[in-house]
Amino acid sequence: MASSVGPSSLLRSRPWIPVDIGDSRFLCKSWFGRMQYHVFLLDGECLWEDQMEAEGIQTRAQELNRRLRASTESFFSHLVSVVIPFLTGSRHGHGTGSGPDHVTLHRAENHMTLRLKSELAGLPFYWEFHCCPAPVSAVCGQLVRPLLVMGGALQRQVDILFKLLQRKDAEIQDYRENGAQLTRGTPTTEHRIWVLPLLLDQDSSLNFSSDLSDLFSCIVSQLNPTKRKRQNSGQEEEEGEKGDGPLVEEEEKTGQMKGLDEGWNISDKKNLWDSVLNPIQEGNHVRKSEL
Amino acid sequence: MASSVGPSSLLRSRPWIPVDIGDSRFLCKSWFGRMQYHVFLLDGECLWEDQMEAEGIQTRAQELNRRLRASTESFFSHLVSVVIPFLTGSRHGHGTGSGPDHVTLHRAENHMTLRLKSELAGLPFYWEFHCCPAPVSAVCGQLVRPLLVMGGALQRQVDILFKLLQRKDAEIQDYRENGAQLTRGTPTTEHRIWVLPLLLDQDSSLNFSSDLSDLFSCIVSQLNPTKRKRQNSGQEEEEGEKGDGPLVEEEEKTGQMKGLDEGWNISDKKNLWDSVLNPIQEGNHVRKSEL
């Protein structure tokens, strides 16, 4: 059950993905290496955690599958192919596996078990994630701190957009007062009132949109100097990362963890803005004082 | 050390306030009732908690102040007058007390002690908050879930503002293409590029702005049905709340916990928007589909 620095650091940059298990919705973050894994499941009340390494995986696999005689490596490889699509929300696509036949959730006072059933070499294949509440330090590092930074960034963005709207309103008012007319059927715009309660969806805390998930991953990259150094240098981060297998690399290729160096913007607003400048490659072209 | 439902529920609606203690910055949330209190202190790594009731307070007060012969009530009253301004960031104002003479922070592996020194009736007065890591359920309920909802609301707000900007850009372009000129010295506006990295302040996670703090409190009111019911009915929420003393009432009067019913908007943008509609009293005047 011991954990090394490498996997924890790698897990930090993983995206949070909404996953439905039974009647419950979770935000899930997972990392699978070579004969080790680390899974977080967040529900409204608790952050649950299961992390295992080779020895524990072997013992649990044998206990749950007494008739199955596959090597631990084959067993783990099958587990990964079954569970990754399920935990990353890609169960029905990408050809990464068919997912488990059956998943059930069992809750106890201070414990939660996720039972999977699949098939390997024609025999039933069982696995259980035995989840305990994560330590508070993990909740703060994985969730609270990045969420606070994300809130601040979004708030600053809102402030900038408000000021921009104010300037556009002044320009429009000037045109109108000088008798300008719209000719292409363009509708006039008004000061639009929005009220925050309408934007709040109180049941939405675990519906983390992909936009927010991307933003969250960006922020975690920024908060994690080791990760940034690696992105900039193109080198491997730590010993623990070597030999993680194709799963990690594949996920990075999809851009889920793309860094801030790419000039990330919310909701891919490239069509709205003329272009997206890269502040690192091309210098800082955004003059905040003008907004 | 036992806690009742009342105080926990009341603490939930309290704002998070940045507080500097020694060289460390925390987000602090506190509730002081009649001979009981509950304090949360968040640093980058952990959410710390100290909650006590009458018996524990009396014992600790006697241990720390062997020469002081005041009644426990007088003692607690003095503690509250000293510590509230310190923990709510109003140390230098409002005439609510002068704050402690001296505050020091002592950290151990799984424990943090906050030592205060003040003066009562001409004698030195000591108090210590013995903080332990809060349970994960408290971190999720007090921070993670409201922060996730807040992120979602801010993201929706950003989306709406972007669409509004897009419409204003179309109107401005129409005027310009028809030869309209600006006459009052109003500057022309352009598509302004903003890049998220510039909005991220990675050291800002504990600088929770007052805007965000207000929004957070609003969200917590929404997430807490009991609290909303009370706001709507104007009645006391629970037995545990009765007799909380003037501190709680005073804080409510300042509007720090104002509810969504007031048509809350970020950064008090009333000057920008023509007015703020109350969706509950006047119906839903915001036609989201138009944005």
C-alpha cells in the first residue's frame, strides 16, 4: 500500500472526470502505472482513495480469483484494460477496452468498496477497490488549493470581460447618439441583466464540465513546479515516472493535460478572438491596464 | 469537545477570511457561541480545526491562567472580544476590541497550536487553540463542494459574457462598415486577446478576495436548504442557534451572509447594468436563450 513520490506527483496532473457508479455520481482521478495504481473518487461528502502496489495487487487478485491461474502481470494488464475506460469516461469509445460487465458500490461507515466483474480467458474475473477517506493533505492538494486558484482566475476573467463590455457599450452609445443605423439586420444589444442565482446549479458540483476540468489541469501544472520544469525541458520528471506504460503517454497525447504554454483559453474562444497569442513565445501582448 | 448540529450548520455559512498569523497566511472561518466555539484554519496543505464547549474551555482556561480568578463566563467573553477581531480581519476597526498583544504559531507533525496573549484585569491572559486536521467530510462540505459549484457558476458567467461581447462586436462592426464615426473622443474597442496564464496567480490560493468570499457564502446558503428556509421564513433555524449572543447577529447585519434572494451580483456591477432584477419577486427576466 506504500506510495512513492512519482505516482502521487503524476496523479496530481490527472483530470477529474465525472463517473456514474450505480446511482452515485463521483469525480474520479486515477493513475495506473506498471503494477501499481492510485484512484481518487470524490462524492459530495468525502474524497475516497485506493492505492496499491505489486504485492498488494497480487494478494488481492489471488483472494478474489482462486480459479484464475494467470500471471499477476496478465491479471493487472486485464484489470487496466477493463477499468481505465470505465474510470475515464471513455467506456464506449476509443477501442481501449469494453469495460467491466458489472460494477457495484458498497458503502460502510468509513469504507467504500467498488466491485468489478469481467471475464478473462473464459473465466469470471473479479476486482475490488477498497477505498478509505483520503488524508486531508490530499484533499487540499488535489482539490482545495487548485479550486481556490481557479476561482480567482475566473473572477479576474469576469472582471476583465465586464470592463471590456463597458467600453463597447460606450462606443455603441456614441454611434447611436450620432444617428448611426444598423443595416444588415444586426440586432441591437442592450445592457443585459444577469442574476447569479440563475447561474447557480446547486446539484452541479460533481458535473465538472470539460472546460473546468481542462482549466483545473492547467492550474495544477502551474502549481506544480516539477511538472512545469518537465514541460519546459521536455525531460522526464522523476524516476518514478519511467516505465509507466502506454496508458500515461496516450492520455498526454489527447491534450487533456496540455500546459499553459499553449495559450490555453476557456471554451476554445479562438473564433471569438482574432487569435490567441502565446505569451511565452511572443511576449506579453495583453496590456491589462487597457482593460 | 462534542459538537451539536446547530453550530456546525451555522459555521457552514460563515465567510472564509484571509488571516496572517506570524509568517503564515490562512483562510479562517470561525463561529463563537455562548461558551463554545468552532474554528477552521486552512493553509496550503491542511484544514485545521479546533472546536470546544464549556467544559473543555473551562479546563483549558484554568490550566493556562492559574493566577486568574475570573469566572469562566468573564474569561470567555474576554477571549471572544480579543480573538474575533483577529480572526475576522477587523482587528483595527469597528471598536470590537483591540486584539491580542501577541500571537504565535507552533506546528508539529499532526498538530498546530495558536497561542494568544492578552491582558485581563491587569493580569496576563493566555489562550491556546489546539488545532487538529479536520475530517475529510468537513473539508468536502466546507470547501470542495461549494468551490466546485462556484467554479461552475463563474464558468457559466464567463460564457454568457463572451456571447454578449460577440453580439456587441457584431453591432459595432455594422456601425463601422456603414461609415459611423466616433465624435466624443470615445476610444474604439477591439477584439481584445486575453490569455489565461496572465490571469493565474499561483500564489493566490489563500488571497480569497472579498468578491469570491461573498460568492462562496451565497453558494453555501443555496447548498444548505435549512439556511434558505430560515432566510425565507425569517424564523430561527434550529434550537442550537438560540442564544448565540450578539456576535452572530452583528455579523449577519453586515450583510456578509446575504442570500441570493437579494439578487446578488459579482463585484456590485449595478453601475454597469441598468438595474438588478430580483428573480424571485419579479420573475425571471433573464432570457438566457438570447445570450
